[in-house]
Amino acid sequence: MTGMDLVQVADMLGITPDRVFEICTKGQRIEGFLGILFFVLWVFGALCLARRLAKIAHEDEYEEMRGYYGVAALIILITLTIFLWYTYHFVLQLLCPEYMVIKEIWR
């Protein structure tokens, strides 16, 4: 992001460059906080899943079925990752819509 880009975006939106900078700063703070929060949720979900599947695998009486729990865990983690990714962008659009508009224009 250069100063010229900031001025061009401000002209496109019809607001001052200071306001664009303020919106971007606020949006980046929210984006960073959400990134940390969603990463913690993902790790917590992965650890809970691993603990639960280890318990089930230990109690399972069929030896040949134990290998399938890893495949099930992988599928669940991929699903959780996709869900959190789309939820992340949806929450960003709810919390700071101006930032998302500026981000789209800046690309």
C-alpha cells in the first residue's frame, strides 16, 4: 500500500485519505483478532476430536476398525477448516463492511 494508492481509493469512495486509513486500521485490528480467535477455536476442536477418537479407538473391540478413526478425524478437520474459513469472512463483513469494500477495491 502506497500513499498514491490510498489517495486513489479515497477518491473512488469520495472520502478523505485519513478516513480510509482509519477504516483500514480498524479493519486490520478486527481481522487480526478474528484470526487469532478462529485459530484457537480450530486447535481446540482438533484437540477435542483427537481426545474423543482416541477414547473410542481404545474402547473399540474390533482391531481392524481402529485405522478408520484417523480418516474420520481428517474429514472432520477439513470440514471444520472450511466452516471456519467462510464464517471468518462473513463475520468480517458484519463487523467492518467498509474495510471489506476498501480491501476489494485495493486488490
